Amino acid sequence: SLARRCHHRVTAMPDVPFLPFCAFLGTLGLLCVAMVGTWCQHWRGGFSLDGSSRTFNWHPVLMVSGMVVLYGAAALVYRIPNTWSGPKLPWKVLHGSLALGAFILTVLGLVAVFRFHNSHSTPNMYSLHSWMGLGTVLLFSCQVGTPPPDPSNPPASLVFCPHLLFPQWAAGFGAFLLPWAPAWLRALYKPIHVFFGSIILMLSVASCVSGINEKLFFSLKNGTMEYKLLPAEAVFANTLGLLILIFGVLVVAALARPSWKRPDSDSPDSRQVRDTLGG
């Protein structure tokens, strides 16, 4: 049948080696961080902590570094072939540490943008970018059992609330890192954890791209540098947005590729991998 022939063609396609792909993806992620830093340094005046626009510049750098690049790296840890044999604990610690690092950078990025807004009496949380961005952060780490953060000063609530919980990170920690988590709980939660991880990454990419576009609209206004005239800054920032989008798509594609998924410990594929690797 046609479906059978199509399936044969897909399975017969040559497999792409993971490690060269991972090296390319790592280079692309570092390029995104370098470009957002260059944009803020060269065109937006650099960085400071004085509440000025230079304080705002920490926001895009920290968000791209944390919720896109570092979070994408955390998502791909278990696609590394070395993780398919031997003890899992070091890789679990690495995965959790990268995700926690992404969260810390994200909170610092929120502090930067809200401090800038409050210093200039600029309203918070009025644009689609801000709604989508904060919603993404709340998916990854949100308050449970306490009142929602004060919209006039969200970072203070996020950082100093004593009842702050990290559902995506903490649930993964409890289900996969702690030794007493039952196997049925891990099996039940694993697809949920992976699904929301991919959703959070793509929402992070969408938030970053919309934020770049919003910043260009706000910043490029005078007659010789209008956004519609596509000055050098606009070309550079738009290219950055495309690279961030490509990075996110490639990470999700890697997560969905069957041949790069870590085999279940009790499956025939897993036993074959262990035999091949000498485990």
C-alpha cells in the first residue's frame, strides 16, 4: 500500500549523527547569545544596573540565554548516546541543573525589565509579548497556594515569596531524580514532562521573537532610522530572531526524532544498546 511504501522510505532514510548535529546546535545557541549581546551593546547603549534603558538590555540577553539556549540544552541531555548506558544520576543532575540555571537567568531577566519600567513609570504587562512571556515563565515556575504576584512589581513577588514552587522543575526532580519515586509514577509523568518541556521552549522562542520586534518598533522612530526603512540594526535584530526560531525548531525536531530517543530500560532496544556499548 501507499502508506507502507511511505513508511519504508522514511525508515530507509540515512540517520543523521547526533553529536555533529549537537555541535552545530551548540554553535547556533552561542551565536544567538553573542548576537543579542552585540545588539544591546552596539546599538542599545550597553549594560548597567541604574534603572535606565541599559538596565533593560539585560532582559533580552538573559531571556535568550536562559529560556531558549540553556533550556534547549537541558531538553537535549538525554539524547546524548553516552546517557544510554551506565549510571543515570550524573545526567539527571546535569539536566536539572541546566533547567534550574535557565530559571534563575529568567527571573533576573524579569527583574531587569520590571525595574526599568518602574523607574520610568512605564505600565507593566500591557503587550502581547509581556502576556506571552510571563505566561511562559509561569508554566515553568509559578506560584501555588499563594496570591498571584502584584502586577505593579511582579519580580519582588517571584523572587521573595516564601511559598514559591517550581512545578515543571520540581515535578521532574521528584519523579526522576529522587530514588524512592515509584516506576509507575515516572512512566505516567514522563510524557507529560517532555510535552510541556517542548511547549515551554516554543513559547519562549515566540516570546523572544515578539520581544525583538516590539523593541525595534519602539526604538526605530526617527526619520532616518525608521523600522520600515530597514536600517542595519533592524537587519541584525531580525536575523537574530530568525536564528532563535531555527534553534527552537531544531531542538524540538531532535526531541521528536525516534532514533535519538533514549530507549526504555526494559525494552529490547535498550538491551541491544547496552550489549552494543558493553553495558
